Amino acid sequence: MKKPLYYIDIAILTRTSLLSNPVYTYTSDKDHAFGDLAEVPFGKRILWGVVVASSLKKPPIRRAYRPIRRILRQNILTKEQYQLSQYLAYDYVAPAGSVLNHFIFPREPKQDTLQKESILPPKKKKQTFASTSLLARKIARNTKNLLLSYPAGKERWRLLIEIARIRNGDEGQSLILLPDRASLESIQTFFPDDFSEENFVILHGSLRTSQKYEIWKKIQTTKQPLIIFGTKSALFAPFKNLTSVILDDEHRASHKQDQASPRYDSRRTIEQLAHIFGAWILFTSATPSIEYIHYAKKQKWTSFLYPRKNLSLEKNIHVISTYSSSSSTKQAFPTKEKLFSPELIHTIKTTLEKKEIFFLLTARRGMNALSICLDCKQLLTCPQCHRALLAQKNGTYRCGQCHFHSDIFMKCPHCLSMRFSHRIPGTQSIEKKAQELFPFARIMRIDSDSEFFIAKRFNPEAIEMKKSPDIIIGTPGVLQQWPLSRPGGVGIIEAQTFWQWPEYLAEERAFQIFSRLLDLLKRSDSPGIIQTRDRDHRVIQALFSRKKTLNLYKEIEEERKDLSYPPFARMISLTGKHTSEKILSRQSGVIRESLVSAFPDYRISPPFTPLQKKNTSDSFQKILIRIPQKNYALLDPDIRKHLGTFSPNWSVDVDPRETA
């Protein structure tokens, strides 16, 4: 009797063209289950692939089908993981085979020879949930997805753990997604006393392969309720019975993967993951993003706003104006000699006398290429949207938000001068001036150029090895990764540079950063100094009034609607890189022309040179595509197909967080 011939669909684990289907059909005399890892011929090569379908029915395409060489391992991929990988590959314009590699272990790792250590932190004091259990039960009973505005800190983390335990029931699993490893390490100190290592796992990208493999096995096989704490890479885990997905600090930029393909947004990916499992979603933040406040209304989520007291301009919080139109004070800031106002110097001295740490916050590290008028000392801003203009090589200036372009004879809108300096104070210049003013203080600068970063990642252990500092100088990124629980005092230098930075999210981010700092000051009664050239700006006013906060969000939302920015459009960033500036310029012109002719309803920016984070000999060009939409739909197949025709030196980033 002739043996039956099975036709097996294999998803190849290799990078293929965006326009090609990565699933190929092979034959076998045995049936193979979904998720098996197979070795197959692919042209002249031998590659690995995952079984995604099997049938006795011959495909309609008449050709010779090659046989599978052998099955290497069984059950390495779940159907839910495969569905999520297909979504990521499609919506974030990435090769499906490359995306699938994030969801599997092709080889079973060798057993870790190191002695297994407990991942539970040492017990300090009894952790109780009496103050949050009632609220946790109220939130967990919601059947609709929920956007929760709740102050950051230990109370919120305890609340999230309690909600996850309630939602889990007897056999469920909950995923609590945190913005970074620092938060992941901090939340462990607030685990309840009855928490054992059978109740939870911790997942992040820095785990050894053997550790990650053991955790994935536990997630896939356990029959007990389980809470998975992780960063964004935990979304790829093989969940078994996912009942809820909780995203902490929803507004944080670190929830977006922007370094490597697939460049996915955790928030959208969570929605797809929850749809696959039928799970409940909870997003939390002290200052939720405008995009997801709008989205929650459109999707009829439940919004829960925790009552928050208005901050007031009391003795401990001062907003210092660093600019006056009078001729006597016209050149006060931001010259190097006047980075520190008299009030700020006095506050720092008082804090140092108490032997407490003073934190100085600035918008950027080093020195950044924004332009300041040499005569009136004002920042050069766009005449249309009032964001900072960026100097170009040809002597012109451009706006990163509304794409205004000046001619070479740009004049200061305040004093009509044509003399500009392309510098703005950063961490290094502030550190230098602080050393002059406070020669006996231990000053610590924490930014990506300092010794406290390893491979661009913040390393808190490096700080613990140093002597306790008197003054810490840092950027918002460091503040988010290493929260100061009780600062002796806080100073914000040149606050207007936070909201004048040429990004559409600049004002929203400035408000979120300042709100967090002021909440810390409110709890500790420590002094705070905000130095700004515009103390009446709407961001500053919104910090001290609930009503003005709502007005700020409403005004920004209306501006984004007029300019077709999220949440009223999906945005795609195309970035080209080439050693030849001439070739890259020609490519960018051709790409834009093809996009404009193919998609006349889209808003497509002219090619521009982006801000560079590091010195490089390569040339870069960027094009922004804004696709108007009324709902949060997947990418249109036509634009995705069009993006797949571009040269390989052009990368695609859907839903980017940085646009300048």
C-alpha cells in the first residue's frame, strides 16, 4: 500500500523580501504538528523553518515540491505566537522570517552551570496591601479595558500586583510590562510576603539564553497562577492562559522599539496580544499620553482618574524668569556665566549644608545644535508653530514639526538680528560651571556619555560603587530610569528648551517630566527651582492647575488634528543612510516623488537631514509620512507594498517617537 504524502507549509527563519511570502510548501511521508522545527532545502542552501500547516491535499500550483530533510525539535512555537509575529511583520513592515526568530529557541540551550540564585529580594519589612486591596478589587471587576491615571510609586506597583493576582484566579497568567530594567528591579522590593518563586517570573533582554529558556518553559507548562514581570521583549513569550495585560507608565518612550527590526510599539502590540487571548487590558500612568486618552474615548475604554491635589507655588517651589525685555537684563541668559540664577545658587548651597543631594535637570547632554540670537539671547523658533528651528548645512533653518523652511537671510523674530550661535547648555557645560561655583562638592554627571552607561544602558551599580554625590546633573532619560525617591532639591535649567525642542511630542513630554519632579518635591517638601524664559507658558501653568492641565491637553490635541499628527494620523519615518551624500540625495528625491504621486492624500515631508546622535562619516536623510485616519486601523496594503520596493539602505519605522 502506497504511503500517504503530506504537504507541509514551512515558515522559513531567514530574512526575505517584504514583498515575498516566507511560507513555502514541502513534502513528507509523515504528518508534522504545528510548531515543529524542520530542516529544509532552500535553493542551494539548507535552512531552518517552523511547521505552520499540514495537509494531504495537493496545492493547486503545479510544480515539484521538495521533501523535508528532518525534524530537529518539536513544539517550539505556539499558534498564538505565530499570530502575533504575523501582525508585527505586517503592521511594522518587517521581514516575517526575521520577526519569527524573536519567538523561538532554534537550539535547546545548554544547562546553566552556575548555581541557581533566588530572584526574590531580601526581606526588609512586611508588605501589606490593606490600602490598595479595595481599589484593586474595584478595578479588577471591570469588564472593559481600562486607562488608569494614578501617581507613580510603590503604591501603584502594589496595586498592579494585587489586580494581577485577582484577575489570575486559579490558573490564569498576567503580564505586567514595565518601561525598563530599573523599574523591573525596583518593583521586586514591593512583592507581598506570601509571594514565592512559583508565583512569578521576570523577563528582560539581558537574561542569559539558558535563563530565558527555563522561564519560557515555566510559562508554557505551569498549571498555577503566574505573573510575568517584564520589559517589552516579554511580549514574545509562549503564554498559555493569558487573562490580563498591564502596561505601567504608558506614556514612556521606552515602550517603543526603535533600534532594530521589528520596530514595534508595545501599546499596539499589547492590544493585538489581548485580542488573540481574549485578555483584559490595563494601561497606567501618572500623566497618560494624549494619544491614548483620545484612543480610550474612541474605543469606549473605562477611564479612571485618581484624585490628584493641585500643586501650588509655595515656599518650596519657585518659577524663576530668566529673561526680561528691559535693556539692563537683556543679556542675562543662557550665557555660560548665567546658567545659575542667584535663587538657584542659594538653594543648592542650603541643600548642601543639610548634606542632602541636589538634582539638576537639563534637556540634553553635551552641547546641542539649536540656535540662539547673540543679541537678545532668545532661542530661534519657527514663526508658525514656535518650536526650535534647526540649522542646516546650506545656512537655512527648518522646523521639525510643521516643516517650515527659511531662506539664508533668517532674522531673529524678536530683535531682527542675523547673528546666531548654534549652542544650548547641556550636561557638560552645566557640570563645568557647577564645579566653578561649588568647588568642594562631589558632582556626578549621568548621561549616555558618562561612565554610568554601559552599551548605552544605564547601570545603577556603577553609581553604588562611587561615593555619595552632592550634586547630580542629568537628563530626562536618566530621571526615568533612576528615580530619586527623596531628592534634597531639584533645579530645572532652561525649562523652555524642553517644550521648544522640534518634536511634536515636546510639550507633552515636558509636562510629564516636570509633573514627576514636582510630585517628588511635594512628597518630600524639598525646594524646587524652575528657570525659564517664559514663566507664563501653558506647560508651566498646567503644572499648578487641574483645569489648565485639561486645557493644555485639549489645545495640543486640536493642534495635532490640524497638522495630522497622532492620534489623528499614523506616522511612518523613512531613514536613508549612505556613504555618498549625492547618491542619498538623489534617492530621497525619487522616493518622495513616487510617494506623492502614489498617495496624494498623505502628508509627505520633503527630505531633510535628521539630528544625529553620534558623529559618523555616513550621510542621512529622512522622510516623514503622515497617513490621516479616523480609527486605529492596520497599515493600508498599498503603502506597505510600496515601502517594500525601496533600496535596502532605507529603513522603515512605523509609529516613531522621534521625528526631528
